[in-house]
Amino acid sequence: MKIIMLGAPGAGKGTQAKMIAEKFAIPHISTGDIFRANIKNGTELGMEAKKYMDQGLLVPDELTVKILLDRVAQKDCTDGYVLDGFPRTIPQAQVLDKALTELGDHIDYAINVDVPDENIINRMSGRRACVTCGATYHIEHIPPQKEGICDKCNAELILRDDDKPETVKNRLDVYHKQTQPLIEFYSEKEVLRTVDGTQDMQNVFAAIVEILK
């Protein structure tokens, strides 16, 4: 079972990807993690990717897909995997699709966790992070015992730049321009399934499990 997770930043697709991976005993694969592992292990592909990253450039789609295919060829991916964070654009999806087709393989499901922009902005602007230990909270859903103070180490809690409404809005604009077209791409391939991401996390997960059954 090969699954791609789709959804805007802050929609909760990363959390759902981890839960799917655990339930179905398949790896949760994030491109960021693969890059870091290849660079750390000094692989040929990792060193090639590092050249681009050191210059502040995006790693070319073909190289990213090569690194991805190298990962999914490993033994723990025999029964499938959950891709999180890739593809992000139509060209990436096309390169991945072509590479998988050449291997006689394909994506089984593209799960779209659908959440309106307004909900995402409210959700992310409510996040707070500890400046010392990195623990995370939410002023509505997981509030600290004492406002603005970390439960674990008593340090100050801050609203990270990434979670500020204006930053979130910019990220959503990029998502709508670059990534949302993937919904149509996978819909045409008849593998797209959409779930309502505004529900409670466990209800979203239950809806995804129902699809994957």
C-alpha cells in the first residue's frame, strides 16, 4: 500500500502520516529525513544533494526522486510506505509517476486532508513553543498550566515566526499556487481520497483508516 499525503501546511497531514505508518506497519517517509540520512551517511546521492543545499538551492526533482526510490527499494518498504512532503508540485509528481511506472509500480492512494485556510491560520497562530526545551502547546487545545510558561522547564513560551498569521498566509498562498494542483493530478488517476481535516484528530484518522481498508 503506497500512500501520498496531501494537504496545506498545518492541516495535520504529518501527524496522520505517522499514525497510518504505525497502524499498518509501513514506513513514514519524509524527504527531509531521507536527505539528512543520505548526507550523514555520505552516500553518493547525499553528497550530490548537499552541493545544491550548501548553495541554498533546491535539490532538482530528478535527484530527489532518485533518493526517494533508493529509500523505497529498501526491505522495510516491501508492504508499502507513506510519503509525507513529496511531491509538492506537478513536475515532481510527474517525475515520480514516470519513475514508478518504469519499475512497474504506482501510488495506491493520495489522501487529501482538507482544512479551510481560516481554520489553519487560527490553528497555527494558537501554537506556542518553549524557547528552552522546544516543547509545544496550543492556547486552546493543549494549553500550558500557567499562561506563557512551559510546564516542563518553566521557560518562556513564544509564538514562532513560522506560526505568525502573516507567515502562515504566505505559506498557504504558495501551497495553493504550487501544491493544490496535485489534487486534480491524483484525482485524474483515480487514487485521490479527501477527508475533512477540521474534525478531531482521531476522527480524521478513523476516516482515513476506513478508506485504506
